Amino acid sequence: MHNPNFCQSIRAPGVLGHHSGCIKLVASLPYAAANPGGLMCKGWTRTLTRFANAGLMSRLTPILSTTNSDPKVMSEDFIRRLFADPEMLRMGHLQRPEDLNLGLGWLYYALGRIIRPKRAVVIGSLRGFAPSIIAKSLLDNVEGGEVLFVDPSYANDFWADAAQVDAHFGRLGTSNVRHYRHTTQEFVTTPAYQALADIGLLMVDGLHTAEQARFDYLAFLDKLSEDAVVLFHDSVRQKVSPIYGKDKPYTHTVCLFMERLKKIPGLELFTLPFDDGLTLVRGRPESLDEINRSFDAD
């Protein structure tokens, strides 16, 4: 049976606008909770309403009440440093340099400020767009926090030199990123993985196959905090990618895993179909049987 609180997607033009000293996407959340009739999706509206009733909207105050003169807020200076590298404008996060628009990055930052996790995990990134934004959000929280970034540097050798990696995140002001040059399959054998617990935010953005997305999800499922949110990037369509070389194209199939998760009781999904797409997943699957079923059977 379909989870009654499931929301596949919502199209809200204008939500991802210019930051103007705050985050319009974040600012839209309390409005949505107070005005549920303004949203098309009843399942997501119920989620926002429960969020508000639980008193969690107060967590938005540090973001909504500050200006760019306050160091504890996303600043234009940080965005300019980020966008100074043209590669930070790639990979389907809806970025736009003309108005310093982080696109989906606003959501990555907002979730870090709302959830306030002590640790987050990001799997895969071409230049560190998502890891650095999430790391910035944790630094801006009074609790602090760290980002564990797992990437084997298969797309290129950018993450191959540890000193260069540290310098890269240091220039961005996000030295709370800890990089592990591993695949997820390799990382789960390390002491760092064994010591992990209470992960509040997990982003899956590595090898974009249904099988690998499933492995990434299951590898960290038992290490997630109770209120954790999992983000799957490149989640809305199949497409061929040459990122590992023109002679090694492969097809993105994360969307097939999202279709699988929709059927799982205990999970709630929300998909933003912008650019390469992003799906948010929360909750705990009541059973792993459907998740572990072979994709060849579909």
C-alpha cells in the first residue's frame, strides 16, 4: 500500500528566488504550514502541519531574523567564493551565478539549520558543492557539526591529494569537512564507519544507479538519527552520463529506486523535479523485503 503521507512532487514557481538577505525557500515553510490550502499536495501539507505543531518552526528563527551582516547566516561572500570555481555551477543543482542563486543548495543549507545534526554524510560530489554548503550550515549552528564526505575521486583526480582537499575546503571556510577517498563499499570496512552514529542528514549523490543508491541508503540506514532526512540527487529521470569518460557512459537509474521506496510503508518521500531533481526521504521502512528485491524483476 502507498504511504498516505507520500508526496511525489510539488511545483511551486518562484520559491527558489533570489536570497535577498534570507532564504525564500525556508521562509516559505512557515507560510505553507499556516496556509495549507496554498499547497497542492495534501501529504506534504500534513508533514508541514505536524512540523509546526511540534514547535519545530522556531528553529527557523536564526535564519529568518538575521541579515547578511550577521556571520551566522549564508553570506554573499561565501557564495562568491563558491562560485569562483566554474565547476561549482555544474551537476544539476539549479545554481545561477547572475543573482548568486544556490538553487537546491538553499535547501541543503536550510535542512542543516533546521535539523541541526552533529554530523552529516555526503556520498559523491564533483567539486564539493553540497558538502561545503551543508558544512557551512553546521558551522552556523551554535551546536557546530561535521560533514563526512565519501568520494573515491573516480570522475577525476580532484579528491586524490589529501592536502589539496583540505586546502580546497579551507578556502571555502568549511574545514569541518572530512574527506574519505573511498567508495561506500570500501568505507563501510573502515573504523571511521564503525564509529559513526546519529547521522542527521545523509546525501546520496555518488554512482547514480538504482543498485548503488540502494547500497548507499542501506549502508547508513541503521546509523541515522530518529529525525534524519536522506537526500537523493539525480532522482527524477533516467539519462546517460559520460562523467567517467566518453568511452564509459552509464545510465542514471536512481529514479527506479525512488519508485521502489514509494511502495514501502513507513517512508515518506518528497520530490523536487527541478534540474536533475532531488528527493527527500524520511522515516523507517517497515520491511526491507521490497527494497532488497532485484531490479531485474521490474
